[in-house]
Amino acid sequence: MSERARFVVVANRLPVDRITADDGSVDWRTSPGGLVTALEPVMRRMGGAWVGWHGASNETVEPFEHDGYSVIPVPLSGDEYEEYYEGFSNATLWPLYHDTVAFPEFHREWWDAYVTVNRRFAEATADVADDGATVWVQDYQLQLVPKLLREMRPDLRIGFFLHIPFPPTELFQQLPWRSDILEGLLGADLVGFQVPGGAQNFLRLVRQRTRHRVERDRVHVSGSHVCTARAYPISIDTHGFEELAQSPEVIAESESLLEELGHPKQIFLGVDRLDYTKGLRQRIRAMGELFEEGKLDPADTVFLQVATPSRERVEEYKRLRDDIDLLVGRINSEVGGVGRPAISYLHAGFPRATMAAMYRIADVMVVTPLRDGMNLVAKEYVACRPDTNGALVLSEFAGAAQELKQAYLVNPYDLNGMKDVLMQAATDSPRERQRRMRALKKQVRGSTIEHWADNFLGDLQG
Ligand code: ADQ
């Protein structure tokens, strides 16, 4: 590809999945998921290039055009996938950055692969970026890219956004490569976090562990540039979700869902990637106890839990999947009648329209992560629920709780407290539920994915 881009997004995954038709022809389709959902509208609007892995190991794919922007695939070997992605990204950084709710593993070979792959991403970006272009690097898999890229291309404006929490200093210090990661991020002109606490943790660490001068939210990186650290809470395409949820197809789909569930009086809904940070064990136990104690009646109430398969080759995720299967099986065998389980558990991903149909019919949406950078599901629910009588139960430990203050907030570690709040959300007066829901809708309408991208890029381009 000869043309160089004025705007480049760099992320672990490309926003497209390869589809091979029966006749062997290959096509690329925009893929679902948090980050893609977040950035695709921005890419389309601004044009440019997206640098990322295409999803198949040991294979090189040539750059191509998709939906008005360039797609630049970065290859990964099978070993690199295991060590950089499954290993360092998802079995070291992911648990460490989520309050060590699972035990992080530290392996030197994983770190070496992380460095190698980060350098490859930086090189691919340096090749495609035009003179003085703006580059936006995404997330924890690529924290070394800002510094590596600046060394190769000091002319670029470099932004970095962390989608997951940035941990408290005490936890971050465990990392044997803590200084490398801090310096890696400091290569950016602007580092964005989901909540102000993340930016504060980062700045505190920079003060403790580096010699750079810190002045409020600005770090004077010695002999180089100024790196600013701030919060930019991510959001959703609110209008898009509102429209989708009101479309005839989604309304029809929600009718047939209701039919399938046997027209219960009340539906509780959980929607998550199957991840140990999402608090599924705690949530299912709390719901199970409410059924067992007779506070909820399986004759008229259903708990629909959707869990998207995720990182299935990582040990901790296999264990989680088995635990949830067992837990749901046990509860369903103890409560509920023939052919009508109290918990309807679906281990699958669904098209966005089906998600919207589920949000539409949920009387109580239950979002209870143990720790979550933001949590878009909470915001999607608020946008999709058509009237103002739904209820959002939301963990205090999701970034979203700092904005969605009128949700029914819970501490997911406190089972009794969570049960009380679940019941409160289900039984509060319509007036109280409406009051809260209106405030939530106002919040989600006033702060969308467009605002997020505009604010970040506005500050980056200064
Ligand atoms: P995730 O941990 O993936 O994202 P989340 O913010 O909830 O968490 O986003 C999940 C997305 O996947 C949502 O858009 C949701 O609709 C979709 N999804 C979930 N289950 C699905 C299913 N069964 N079928 C289809 N789609 C499904 C990370 C961070 C979050 C942060 C986001 C964005 O962990 O804290 O909010 O990035 O920054």
C-alpha cells in the first residue's frame, strides 16, 4: 500500500473477521465486541488506517481496504499468540490490572514475547503513518508501543487509551517490568483512562518510580515531550442502540423471546463475556438463593444469563466455565418446575439485534463485575429499554458506576447486600424506578461514544 494515513488506530485485533464462503472466496466482515463497537464509527468518520492482528496465527495477510479505511494486518506466530496474548496480556496483565481477582502469573518468556510483538506493531504503524499523523494506540496489550513508536517517528502525535482499570500502586509494583511499562506509556502525548482514579494511580507511580517531573496531570518526560494523563470515560453509540431497539425486527424478536421464555412476569438479565472479573459466580449465587428462599418465584420469574465464550484456552477461563455450568445446573435442579428453569443460561455470542431484544424485555438488568474498566452493557441496556420502568443493578466496581449514579449500586462481594438490592430493584414503586431510569437515560444520551472520541482526539491534537 503506497498511501500513508493521517489517522491510525493501533489495536491488538483488527475490527474485521474473515469469512470464507462455500466457494472458497474470502470476505471480511466488521466484528462485534467492546473495542470495535467503540471505535468503528470514529474510523468511518475520520478515515485512515487500522493496524492489528487478523486473528489467525502463522499467516501473513496483505493490507486491504474495508469500509473506507485501510486495514493493516500484523502477523503473530503460534508461540507469540500463546506467550504475548494468552500469556502476558491475559494471564499476567489482565488479572493484575483487575485487582488480582485471579492470580497473575509472571513468566520471563511471556514478557520477551510481549516486547517483540509490541515492536512489530510499532514498526507496522511507523510504516503506514503519514508525516505528523495522529496515532491512537488501544489497550493493555500494546503499552510499549507509544515509546517504541516515538523513537522511530518523533513527528507523530501519539495517544494511548487503556480500556481496563489502571491498578492501585501497591498492585502494579508486583510487576517485574513495571518501569518498562510506565516508560512505554509515557511515550504518548496523551494517555487516557476510564476513570480519574486510573489517571491518579498512573501519575502516582510515575512520581514514585521515574525521574520525570510531574506537574498536576502533566509529565515532563526528560529531554523529550510532555505526556498528559486524564480520564475519558468511554460510552456507546446511544442513538444507534435506541433506534435499533425500536426497530420492527427487534420488537418482533423480543416478542418471540418472551414467548420462548413462557411470558414470565419478571425477567432479570445478565450479559457478559465469560470472564472471572464479571462477578458471575457471585451474581448467580445471589439469584439462586433468592429463588431457593422463595423471595423470587420461578413460576413467574426468569433469570436470563448470556455469557459470550472468551479466552477459552486460558486455564482460569476453563475453570470458570465449568464452575458456572455446575452452579446453574445445581440451582435449576433445586428450584423451578418441569421444562421451566429458573435460570436460563446461554453460553454463546449473539448479533447486536438479539442483544437489543434482550435488553428491551429485561425488567432488571444485573451488571455485577468485581472490577471493570467501564462496562458498556450497563449503558446499552439504558439506551435500549424502551420505557422508563426498567431497573439497572450495577456494581460499584464498574467504571460506569461513577457516571450512572442513579443505578441500584451494589458491592458484589457482599452477597446479602446484593440480594437486598436485587429485591429492591425488582419491587420498588414504578415511580421510583422511573425516576432513576430517566436520570440514567439522560446521562447516556448526554455522553456518547462520539463525545468520548471527540474529547480524546481534541485534547490529543491540542
Ligand atoms: P469488555 O470486558 O468486553 O470490554 P463490556 O464493556 O461490557 O466489556 O463490553 C462488552 C461488549 O460485548 C458489549 O458491547 C456487549 O454488547 C457485547 N456482548 C457481550 N456479550 C455478548 C453476547 N453474548 N453476544 C454479543 N455481544 C455481546 C472492555 C473492558 C470494559 C470496557 C470496554 C470498552 O473490560 O470495562 O467498558 O472494554 O472500553
